[in-house]
Amino acid sequence: MGRKWNNIKEKKASKDANTSRVYAKFGVEIYVAAKKGEPDPESNRALKVVLERAKTYNVPKAIIDRALDKAKGSGDETYVELRYEGFGPSGSMIIVDALTNNVNRTAPEVRSAFNKNGGNMGVSGSVSYMFDPTAVIGLEGKTADEVMEILIEADVDVRDVLEEDEAVIVYADPDQFHAVQEALKKAGVSEFTVAELSMLAQNYVTLEGDALTQFEKLIDALEDLEDVQQVYHNVEFAE
């Protein structure tokens, strides 16, 4: 895949460290997933994916339980899933996924973040065709060859298994997310460093100087928006 996933996740994690912002967003995402079906991850695959992601970001159990209790109880907030696409400095491409209970608020805020930070919003489909939906699962304590052998024996299809820094990253089709995790758990893997359903660019670009600074400001502005859950892009950060 050619992408240093851990490098990008570490940058994001350092930015989110010790803040309530990421926890609040997970609270909304867990609530929405639970309301879509049963508030039980064993019978609600969408909820199970969100909870697996939450573990890798160390979301407190109290936040998770509060969101689940709200979904089980009288919570009646309606959230809409939205996707925005746009361009950043030097031809960089960005996808923004949002969950909002106020559509009239979200689009202007996203557009403003683009406009004020050297970017511009595009129409639906202007960027996403250059990205592939991908399950990304990371772990430590095994080699890429060992992981590949486990997955082959479990008859799980994946796109790639790579060693990145001190971790092994598995890239697979989204519908293989749970199959990959279950195979690895049966082989003794108890924790995952990454558990994401992501959008990975088919080709990456490297920015430097003012373009990189502007791009990072744009990404920060988008991620700081209350309604934005995920921001995907095609920029590869230097290690």
C-alpha cells in the first residue's frame, strides 16, 4: 500500500492526547451506530467496528457506556451522515465524513474551514474516486509472515500485510474487517494498535514548506469541527 499508517496515526494521536474532543466524537458515533440496530456489538457489526476503533484511542469506558445507555433509553436525537470532498494546497485531496444533527450548520462550517485555509470544496465524487475503502488493522508482537500465515490458514483474504515501524499492518476489503480480527484473536492477539475502516488514497503526495504548513492548518481546522468524525487525505507526512 505504500503508506506508513502508524506514522499518521501517531501524529493524530499526539494532537488528540488528553483532550475530550475525540471522546465526544466517539460518543456520537457509538450512539448513532447503536441506534441503527441492536445496542449489542455481537449482533450489530457497525457498532462493533466503532467500539474496536474506540479501544485503539483509549476512549474511557464511561464514555462508551453513556452512549450505549442513551441509545438503549430515551435518546431520540437524529443524526445524518454526510460526506464532503475538496482540495487543499498543491493539489492535495481531502474527504470529510461528518455526523450531524443540524445539516444547515455543518456544510457552511466545512466550507469555511476549506476557504480560510487555502482549500476549496468540490462536488460529490470529485475526490472520492481516487480513494479506496479499506479495513486497516494493526498489531504488535508478530511478524508480517506470521500474520499472513494465520490469515491464510483461516481462509481470510487481504490486500496486503506490511511491517511498518514496530507494528504489522493488515490492509483488507472492508467486509473482511471482522474476519481479520477474529482470525488474529484466535491466534492469540489480544490488542490492536489500529482498527479502522478508512479511505486510503490510490496515490500519495508529499508537501513541503508553506504548502505543508497550510495543509496542516486546514486539516486541523476540519478535525476541530464538532460534526466532523473523520478526515482522509492523500498527503504522506515525512517521518
